[in-house]
Amino acid sequence: MIIVLKKNATKEEVEHIKEKIEALGLAVHLSEGKERTIIGAIGDESKLSEAPLEALPGVESVMPIQKPYKLVSRDFKDDPTVIKIGNTDIGGSEIRVIAGPCSVETEALLIDCAKKVKDSGAKFLRGGAFKPRTSPYSFQGLGEEGLKYLRSASDETGLPVVTELMDPRDTELIAEYADVIQIGARNMQNFRLLSEVGKAGKPVLLKRGLSGTIKELLMSAEYIAAEGNSKIILCERGIRTYETATRNTLDLSAVPILKEETHLPVVIDPSHAVGRWDLIAPMAKAAIAVGADGLLIEVHSDPENALCDGAQSLKPTKFDMLMKDMRKIATAIGRTL
Amino acid sequence: MIIVLKKNATKEEVEHIKEKIEALGLAVHLSEGKERTIIGAIGDESKLSEAPLEALPGVESVMPIQKPYKLVSRDFKDDPTVIKIGNTDIGGSEIRVIAGPCSVETEALLIDCAKKVKDSGAKFLRGGAFKPRTSPYSFQGLGEEGLKYLRSASDETGLPVVTELMDPRDTELIAEYADVIQIGARNMQNFRLLSEVGKAGKPVLLKRGLSGTIKELLMSAEYIAAEGNSKIILCERGIRTYETATRNTLDLSAVPILKEETHLPVVIDPSHAVGRWDLIAPMAKAAIAVGADGLLIEVHSDPENALCDGAQSLKPTKFDMLMKDMRKIATAIGRTL
Amino acid sequence: MIIVLKKNATKEEVEHIKEKIEALGLAVHLSEGKERTIIGAIGDESKLSEAPLEALPGVESVMPIQKPYKLVSRDFKDDPTVIKIGNTDIGGSEIRVIAGPCSVETEALLIDCAKKVKDSGAKFLRGGAFKPRTSPYSFQGLGEEGLKYLRSASDETGLPVVTELMDPRDTELIAEYADVIQIGARNMQNFRLLSEVGKAGKPVLLKRGLSGTIKELLMSAEYIAAEGNSKIILCERGIRTYETATRNTLDLSAVPILKEETHLPVVIDPSHAVGRWDLIAPMAKAAIAVGADGLLIEVHSDPENALCDGAQSLKPTKFDMLMKDMRKIATAIGRTL
Amino acid sequence: MIIVLKKNATKEEVEHIKEKIEALGLAVHLSEGKERTIIGAIGDESKLSEAPLEALPGVESVMPIQKPYKLVSRDFKDDPTVIKIGNTDIGGSEIRVIAGPCSVETEALLIDCAKKVKDSGAKFLRGGAFKPRTSPYSFQGLGEEGLKYLRSASDETGLPVVTELMDPRDTELIAEYADVIQIGARNMQNFRLLSEVGKAGKPVLLKRGLSGTIKELLMSAEYIAAEGNSKIILCERGIRTYETATRNTLDLSAVPILKEETHLPVVIDPSHAVGRWDLIAPMAKAAIAVGADGLLIEVHSDPENALCDGAQSLKPTKFDMLMKDMRKIATAIGRTL
């Protein structure tokens, strides 16, 4: 940690800061520059994380040097993590597509959708049984019934199932039915939920919050990893910006940055980012080109009558065309899909 | 709801949209303008909230007219809600200050702090027993032990206690010790938690999320109210913007807008917004002037040794001075503190 | 325009609003809904743009229906604009790359760079002679000398030159040397400068401002078009968000949205968006996949000694590799490069 | 400057970085920590500002220590700058209000408005003769005619005039009529314009851009100061955020931060920030409480018929009431108005 002192910091203040740092077990290195004195705290920076160094008299600013995440970092494990799930995997050179409806509605619709997305090349089935909705008056999902439908669609097609967990009390229930547990954007910093899915041990798909920084996303992954579970798939799904032409702004630069910082697989959810089905294809193709390990795409056989997110769902035929287009780009960058 | 059609929308498309709306029980009003045809859907708009009108062929954009929140709106109840808590209240002409440490540490420290803030004029004691922390390696709070300390500090001083709930499984436990249950910024859209505190029936202090819009904050309050609990205090605590000079940007304009939209009391938390103790006083004074019904201020007898948020905690003497300054401004705007 | 009235709007208020609109030459259509009265103003909406309808008593909100831009919109001209510049063009099925150093330094370096980027397939040479710098103490560009070097590099290679105009007083000077006049992000709403380049009649490359909405970008293009010059290339170069891992956030979804709204060509500048050379390749490839008509890439033979933006400049060998990679993606999406 | 090296940086890379820094005339201090090697560059950091240190092999990140602004900083001049303008001043303990219409319309209206705001206690008259408008089809201001009306309103009332400069070619013209030259938010980084007003020597009111950081605002002020003109008034007028309930988000925390960083006076423009007349009073009162040296408020005798920004203009009677309210708050914080 680097502590920059105020121009007029007194000797007593400097001494006091030094004592504080040394008391926490770190060594102190003092550098008196032309304009400012700078203190370097050498040792395990995490011990300083609780100390309110910025509040000490004489301190102007504090700059951490060490990264706050450990287990999920490239420093800890350099080779990419490939997560095996059922008969498939994610994180390797093959790009995986996770497709399905926003929310589970009927068993027949779901199985039909699962078959179609499988035929087009999707390797995972997605679908929500518990839905986080902005309004208490909106459809909240079918609950356990939905989980059962997901399971039978999975049994029918062999596609592993990705579904969202919203409440720590449902962890066991969802772990029973799901192959991958999704943590939604609004729960990226629901720390209790993160610990629970860490303990559950199942693969986790962790979505970046609407205002989550890349660093915070990694810290949330660290919560899961700290419980001994490093089967974590990170997902960028658009961030909140001032632009209103799209629902959110898809931050594709998060992909190369995450790939540099962490060994975990990174996927893109263009459907939620843009919120309009006609923008999904170009963003999905860009996600392949930028280096994503997978995509999460909403597909619905009858978007007009979907109970949620119909406006951003692709029909199976459009999805099939998109898969073909994405496959060409995957080939162009030396990957497969 | 107003549906603006594309320039080249066909008759069949228009007919299809009309049928869709009428099937949901609303009346349709067609207006053919010079450049665009516009459809007005007249009736209960909430019935359309699930229909993906934007996805229908021929539709360019959809504009809701009715507000998505009901129970918390001024339309539903025009006179301001005054919430009685213990021997005090919030939402009336007296401005209330909620003060105390970020996290509960020892019983002695807490009681000392409670007495001091009471002497300075605070009417509520705040303190965290369960702490949401970005890092899994940071101090996570004392848990139930912390709740007990809060209770005894309250018994000692008569100040009602405000403390945070992070996990639906702790609702009963916290309801037992707390007078007001706080929902933190990161949980503003943790919808299950919102329903739980709604059911618990205790007064709730609901913080605006870092990227929560004012409309979304009101929808989250609606989740609580929909369970029959309208004892809700709304709290602005800074939003995430591009500016890095402060931790977050305190959006004081949220106060007059919320006062116009809702009958619920609105308080300001300057401590978390700015993240630096030396900026709290000016922002707190501005919060009084802008019309807030209360303030949430972090006070710690020994910020240097605080286990969390020391950098943004005021010492009791500084807090006392600030209370005096705020009181003058309260008087200037015709309120009391 | 749709005017939504307050619940308690009086008859007099409604009458007053009607008169106001009719006085401006529009017809009024009144629709009394269950909860709100809505007024539709039918006719040329631009006549209402100056009228402070929101401020009229009884008005709750005002929603424009017509788009504020005309000449640059797809409604005005549906087929894509292909701009011929020297022996090349932009806006057609061939993707064009504009490459070169951030700022012009020496004639020899520039000519060397121009030859190399041409060999790799770039069709335009970029380079700044007048540089907008955050600090008054930074290198501000070579001025006219730099323009001369650009001209000779262009004469040597046949590549048309793109260079920035910062000051209306330099318009004639720059028009003499440049083939395309660039308006930088910080000048997107420098309306006088926009009118000047409109009058100059040369092709213009207009960058989106750091906080410019897509609508505002189109309005700024309209300023140029309103002077009779519709040879405008729009450029997305990253917007300002809360994320600090990259300098700005590249908003690739702007490409499909702009392609839908306007007939003008759209290019992407990944170099300024990310600010780090190692992130340029993935973002450039994504830009091709998303459908951009061209790219603006900073190339410098000796980035370590560049007088500006060295950290985000590619060496010619890296640029050559990137061109090869981008060409494969262009082929995969059915375009050429 | 602190340069943090990558974990696997080689000796050759370290040596190369050292040479680079020493060649620029700074001393190097090497600190080999447990996890990372850190290089401190000691001396005049501005010499490094052009060097692309981040691009050197082995470098992970670069952290500046010195502030990039000099003349406008508290380090350079500690006591607050009080700027004398006509028979008044700004920056001292008296809070000054600058009031008037958005744009100058007729001489009679302007003189009437000037008299009324003077009677209410305003000390400066504002009004635009050259208006930056998003649309090329909107009213662009009266130009020189407007300047003449401003002059006569000033002669009539004794109020010094604040008006906007948009084009370097108009500098002399505006300097002839205006007492304070305003640089609008969209021109905060129009560096040529900044240099021009620096040279003109007249007091300048510099508005923060919609996405300008506090540091960038100070750098733009430095551009003016670098020309020998330090009569600069800084103005916060709302920043662009994701919230759409207000036009922009007024960042009142900018006031205490700017007062700490610079000796220049700081004023608040609530009218442009919120864009709605009914929100101006609470925000203006908050601006007084937070410590602003002045306010910029739009006042129009007939907002309904204003040619621009009518929706956010106060009528003279409302302005008069607001002045009375603000005066009470000024007294409460020990200042006068």
C-alpha cells in the first residue's frame, strides 16, 4: 500500500501513521519527495483493509498495490479453468451457448424449446423458475413446478440446466434440480447468497451487477471461491449508463480484462443488455469475436405470448440462423462452436 | 399506454396490435398523425406490463402513462406518512437524526456512543450487527451478539435501534431486537428480502441502490407495501457515477422528487455517499436545506480503531458541532431538529 | 407530441394548454382516460420544441413522437450513404481502416508509418496536427507543419488523410490539407465548429462525445447536414461510465442502433475507448463482427517514444497481424476488408 | 509517480524502465515488496506526463502523485481568490446571485427582468446572446443585438453582465459588452476557447461539463490561468448520470471538494441541473448550505413564452421568495446574501 501524505503533514503525524502500520505487522518505507512524503507499507496488505488510513491526520490519499482477490486471480492459478458439467464443459476452446426462455411457462413449451435450441447447437438449457421482477405485481415464476419442468426438459434432451437462485432458503431445492446455479445481476453483492452457493458446491453462473465494477465482480466470485467452490462462470450482461437507446450498455471490453485478471470462464448475455431482440444478433457475434467463452441467449417459441421478456426473446428460427453466423466467426478466430 | 408505430406499419400489423390490447381488456384509440400512427391503450395499464408490445411487428416504441407504483404514491395517499417508532416519530415537521457506529464492536463502546449522540440530539441509534462487505476476508459483524448490544444500548438511552437485515433467514431474529429494519443499498432489489420485511410488519429503512433509479426505489418500496406494511423510510445514500473524487455522488434532488411522488418519509445518508468524514458536515447541512425528513450519520468514538468505515465516521465532538449547525438551518427553513 | 396531464388538472388548465398548442399551428386531440387526461398534438412537432409545455400548469410530462433529426435519418433517405474520398470510399460493403499515429511528429516517421499501414491494408491515414490535450502543459501538436507532413505522406502513399479540426479559425487551413476533417469527442457539441465543417463541404468524421447520447450524436450530425454537407462519418469511441478498468466503455451497441436510425456510415475507434494497446485487438475484432463500416486505429512505429497516446498505439507488426485477423472476421460476416 | 510492476517483470524490463525515467531527469527509487516490485519516480512528474509508461513491458499500473494543476491549486495559493467585478465581487463571505433569462429576447423584457432581480438582491445579470442549442433548427440567440440589450440593462441597473462565449472569433466582441465571460458546459474542454478567454483577461465563469470530472474542470481552469488570467469562477451545473427523473444530477459534493483543492470561487447553477422550475428552490437552498459562493438562476417574467428553457425559469415573484429563503440559510451558516 502507498500512502501519500499532505504537503503540510507534521513529523508527529508521520510517526503516528508509521506506528499504525507497523502495529498491523507490515514494514514501513519512507520516501521524502520534492513535494510530498510517501509511505510504502510492505507486507500483507489485507491486514490494512480494515484500518481507516485515509482518516489519519496528515494523509492525503491511499493507493492499494495488491489485488483484493486471491483465489480467482491469475496470480493464484494461471491456466484457464475448464468446468465440466454433465456431458459438456465451459472454459475451453469450444464456445458454449446457453439458450432457453426467460421464464419457464409450461412443460410442453419448455421441452419443445429445449429440443430446438439443442438442434441448433446450444449445449445448455436456461430458464427461470424464480424470477426477480421489478414489480411485485408481475409474474414471479412457477417456483418448484418450473424446476421440475426444467429437469424433465433436461432428461429429454441431455442439456444441463442453468436456473436462478434468489433466496438462500431455496439453495438446496435448486441444487437438486439445476446443473448450474445462476446468481442474477441484482444479487451480485448479496453476500449471503454467494456464500450459500459456494457451500452448495455446484457450478455457479455469476452475473455482473448493473453498477458492478470488474473488480467487484471478481470480489463476489471470491466469496464463492472462499467457500471452496471455484466452478464459477462470470457473466457480463450490460451495465447501467446514461444512454437510454438500449436498456443497458453491453461492456464487451470486460471480456479481455477478465480473461487477463482471472482464470475463470467468461460468458456474455446480450439479451438482457440490449433488451430488444433485433439487436441480439450483432451483439452476440461481437461477443464471439471479442473472445467470450460462451453466450446466454433468450429463446422463446412464441415471444408475443411470453410471460416475461418477450421483447428480447429470439424465435427458434432466428436463433438457428444466429448460431450459424456465430459459428463462422468462431471459426474465423480459431475456436469452435 | 401510448404505442407509436413505425412509419411503414401495415394495416395487418395495426389490426394485430389492436387485437392484442383488446384481448387484455383495454380499449384502443387510434390516432393517425402526419408522420406516424399512434395507438392509445385505455384502461388498466398494469395488464399490459407482461405483454411484449415492443416486440410486435410494426411497433416503434411504447410509452407507459400510468405509474407502476400504487400504494406508495401520492395518488394513493396524499398526506405525508408519519411513522411512530418508540417514543419518537419520523416524517413530520421535526427532522430526525439516526446516529451511531458503522458496526457494533463492544457493548461499552456502543453504549458510550449512544449516550453521546443522544446528548447531541439524535433520536435513533444505528449500528450494524450483520455487515455486507465487498471482501469475504473483511470483518462481517458480530451477528446476534451485536444485536444484544444494540438492545442494551437502546434500553440504556431510550433510543430506538436501526440495524441492517441481509438474509431472509435472519428476519425474525432481527425483528426481535430492532425497532427499524434497514435494507441496504446492495439489497434494494433483493425482492425476497423486501417481501420478508413487508411481512415482518416492523418499520423499514430502505436504501436506494447504487444504480437504482428513483422509480425503482419506489417499486421496491411497493414490494414492502404490497405485504401490508407501509411504515417505510426511504433513504438516498449516493449513486454511482463516473466521478471518482467522492465514493458516490449524493443525489440531493432525489429528496424533492420523492416528496412529490410519495407520501413516505425521506432521509439522507451523507456518510456512505461521500466516504470521507470531512465532507459529511457540508452535505448534511445541504440535506437539511433540501428538505430531508432525517439523516443517517456514522459516529464513532475512536474512528482510527473502528473495525469498519472509520474513514467516514465522525467523532462525537464533531457530531455535536454538526448537530448545532444543522439545527440553525432547520430553523431557517421553518422546521425543528 | 403527447402531453400527459396531472390527475387534478383543471378544465381551465386543459383549455389553456390546448390554446397554446393550437396557436403554434398544431391540431389538438383530447383523450380522457380512467386515470389521466392525455393531449395529442398533431402536426409539425418541431414548432413545439421551443414551447415550455412541461412548465404549463396541469402538465405532468411531455413525450415527443417525432424524431428531432431529419436529414440524417433513415426516414429521409433509406439507402446507406457511401462517401467517395480520393480513390476509396466508406459506407459500402468493404470495411475501411483508418490508421496512423495519434499526433504527427516528424515527416520521416509519418511517411514510414503511412507506408506500413498501407501495406497492411489501411485505406486512410490518420494523424493529429492540432491536438486537444487535457493539460495546457502537454504537447499541443505541430500545427500547420504537421498538416504539411500529412499531405506529403498522402502524396507518397495515395492514402487520403483524416485530421482533426479544433477551432473554426483553422477550417480553411485544414480543408486545404485534409481529405476528411475530424471533429473530436470533446467538440461533438461545439455547434459553431459543426456549422463550419458543414459549410466547408469536405467529408467529416464526427466523434461521439464522452457523454453524448446516440440521439445527440445524430443532432450534431444534423448541424453539419443542415449546411448542405451530408458526407458525414459517425464514430463511436467509448463513453464515460463508472467503470475504471478501461479509460472509457466502448458502446458497440451504438453500431446497430445507428445503422437503423441513419443512412450515414459508422466507424469504431477502439484505441481511445480502451486506452491500452493490448485491448485494441479484441475490441477491433468485435467492431467488425458488430457491423461497423470502418475502424480508426492508432499505429506508431515507436510507441515508447510517442509524443502522445503511446500507451494505446499498436506497433506496425501488431497492426499487420490484427488486420489479418479482422479480415477473417469480415469474410465470416460476408464483407471484405 | 509510482510504477507498479507485473509479478513476472524481468530484470531487463526493470532496468529499461529505470533508464526511461532517469533520461527524463527524475530519480528512481526501487522497492522490492513481497508480491510486487514498485518504482518511485522522484522529481518533476509533469516531465513524465508524455511518456507512455503504462506501455512499457513489465509495467502493471502507474499512479501519479503530484496534481496536474498548479496555478489554480491551493498548494499554489492558499487564500481564497476574491474577484472584483464592477461594484461587486465574488468569492468572499457574501454569497452572490447571478440571475436573468436563459436567452436575451427584447430590450424591454430584459431591462424589466434586470430591475426585478436587482430588487430581490441579485448582484449580476445573466442572459445569453449566443445560445448553444442541441438542434440546428432551434432559436440560436440574438447575437450582437442581444449583447447591446445586456449592456443597456446593465447601464440601467448597475448589475455587471455575465454572458456566454461559444466561438473564439467572438471573443473581442463579447469582451466589449460583458463583465464576465461564460464558458458553457459543452465547451469545458474546448481548449482553444479556454486559451482565448485566458488572453482576453476578463473574469471567466467556467461551467463543468456534463461528464467532466472535478480534476478535468480544474485542468480546464488551468488553461485559462496559464494565459495569466486567474479571475475564474467555477460552476457546477449537474452531471450526466443514469437517473432520468432530473435532466442532470446536481453534484453538490463538488463544492466542498473544489473549495479544498482550489482557491477559486465556486458557484452552483441549479436551473440547468434539474431542468424543472419547481425543483430549483430546494436545490438552491441546499447549494447555500453546502457552501457555494454564489448561484446562477434563470428568471423570466413570462416563462410560458420564453424562447428557450422556459420550463426551468422562475417568475420574478418566485425568485423573490427564494431569495428571502436563501438569505435565512446564509445567515444560519454565518454568511450574508
